Amino acid sequence: MSIGETERPVTLAIIGAGQRGSAYAAYAEKYPDLCRVVAVADPWKFRREKMSKVHNVPEENRYDGWKSLAEAGKICDAVAICTMDDTHAEVVSVFAPLGYHILCEKPMANSIKDCVTMVNSVKGKDLVFGIGHVMRYSPYNRAVKQVIDSGVLGEIVNIQHIEPVGWQHFAHSYVRGNWKNEATTSFSLMAKCCHDLDILSFYMQGDAPKKVSSFGSLAHFKPSKKPKEAGDAKRCTDCAYERNCPFSAKKIYLEPIMSDAEDPERWAQHLVDVVDIENVDKAIKEGPYGLCVYNGQNDVADNQVVNIEFESGATANITMVAFSEVVCNRSTRIHGTRGELIGNMESFTVFDFATQEKRTVVPEQEGGGHGGGDMGLARAFVKAVAEKDAKHLGVTPEDVLRSHLMVFASETSRKEGKVIDYAAYEKEQKAMYS
């Protein structure tokens, strides 16, 4: 989209100036002729001020939270809702009636009731609604979808997809961090992999899920797995086993900023406003990110598999696992009747059974998170708002709800130990909460 397609840049308010809010705001920084961040709402003053300075947001448009922004009425075209998961439905229900176009970070919500409430909040309104399923907007996944749609692979029979979370990432986010406890946030499959199930829906577009099953557990990060050498230590800074522990807070947060590591502040920047040795050392001695990963403060699964049978007879499985060197660099194998595709989010190969030829495709890299998906979603959303046409997003609110219901069905299967009849499950849940 060029500036000629719209009279002015789309104006955007960021609600939640953390990692995800910053990812979407980066699009405005890169393409200021298409989008401008004109308001920031975040209770954390440091983050609010930092983002405001980057985007030259005036003082009067810096808010201490989403409620104060809502009280101001409609001051711009759209909002990006990047608050904690359990607030999404409420925030959407407030901003939709105000006439804002809405980009909501994934997941929609932590409960089916709230997901349905969110869809009802935007249904029938003249607004664009997008969800943070960024993977379907990456150049890589767009290229994979083009191959599938071209028919080169024939009919899709099976897909195998692995989400390797990374040992440090899982310890940071799902053992010590914001997503460690299902009661206060959501289960790990929803928090981490709802867009992985969405990408299966993207690949298998038009083929509805028929049956879903899932298995998984919290296998490692629990008191029964605590090394004997650690004794009764509650923190890494007091632990005799710390030097041998791969999940040491000192190794993850402190030592990188004391070295020539490639990205020394990667994890430490989420602990403190100013990243230096003194602040980070204090944070791991006093805050939650210095706690032993075997204390038992967490309860979400650290490994899980999801199996899906589609109406066509095709099957798919997803594996989410905490224990990997790579961080979120998914790998996928797609088996068709005429060919096979194998990829890793950076490149993929296509083997043609008829010709026995193999070619390698390396999609152009745009940069940013999720293989360029963050930028891709922001671009699609801005274009949809500018042209007042939600079709640019490629999904409807009902599509988004379905992919979330697949996640809920998977977790129900894992907890109850049964195969889920998906069509019946979807019908029952919608009837219950609509």
C-alpha cells in the first residue's frame, strides 16, 4: 500500500507498551507515512515514556492504563490491545462501541465464554478486528501456503509441526514469568501455541477438524525433580547446585550482560527498567525471576502433543516442548499425495514425486519477530483500516474463534483423557455462551 491509497496515515493507540505492543508499534516506526502511533496507555511509566519518546506522542496522549484512554473517547483510528490475556475480552468490549478498529494480541482470551463475548462485541459493527496470529502473515508461511494452493503437493494427507520453545524462554515465561500459572493466565498450549493451531487452519483452509486428541504434562519443572544438591534453596543466588543448573537465573539474566554475548539484554530487559549489573543482580536476589524453577510456583505443561483428524481424512500433529536449543524456530513437514514440503521458518524444500526433483525456497526476510509475521500482520491490519476492508486480514472473527476452540478442545482432551468430536464440541460451546 502506498501513501496515495489513503489521505493520511492510520493513527494508532498502543495499549500495553511491552514486548508485543512494541512489536506492532515498530511498523509505524518503519513506515510513518502509512501508520503513526499517536497514543500510548500503560501503567508502567518507564515503558509508557519510552515508547512515547520513540513515536513523539504528546504528553496529553500518554495514559496510565486502558481505562483512562477509553474515558478520552475516540482519539484515533485504531487500538492495538496488548494487555495481559485475561483482560482482552473486557478491553475489546469497551473500545468496540467507541468505534475503534481493533488489533488484539493473541490469545483472544483465557476462557471460551470470553472468546465468544469478544466475537459478539465486534459482530455487526463497522470496524476491522484482527487477532495476533502473526504466523500466518510471515513471508515464510505465505510462501508455504502458495505451494499448497498451487496443487504441487497434491492432496494434503498429513502435517507434522514442532514448536521448540527453548529452555531459557520456557523457564523465563512459563515457570518464573507471567504465564506460569493457569489460574492467573492460561494453559501453556493457549499462551504459546494458539497461533500454531491457527497455522494448521491456514494450511488446511476449507477442511474442518473432525476429531482432536492431546497428551502432555508438567514433566520437569516441579519439586520432585529438584536436584538433591540444591537442597532447600529457594533462589539461584543461594543454591549450591547453581553452577550445574541449565536454568540458573544468573546464567540467563546476569552473566550475559557481563560478557560479549550477541544479545546480552535479551532476557534481562524484562526484569528491570535500566539493564545494568546492579539492577539485574538485585532483581534475581529479590524478584520472581530469581526463584528456583523447581519451587512449584508453576503448573502449566512443559510438553504437549495435539493430534487432529480433518473431515477429508487428513491428519496433523503439533508438538510443543520446552527443552530445545532453538527458540520458537518451528519446523514443519507437509505430506501430500504428489509431493512433500519440509521447512524451518527460514526456508523449505519441495520434493515432487512425479519428477523426483527437489527445489529449495528461501522467502525474503523482512525482519522482526515470528519470521516477519509481526510486520506482516501490522501491514495487513493497517491496510484493512485504511481501506475499510477487513478482507485484507484474510480471516473473520468466526475463523479466529474456531482456531481458539481447537485449542480449548485439545486441552479438554489432555485433561479428561478422551478424543473430542470437534463439530459437536464447537456446537455445544457456542450454544452455551452465545
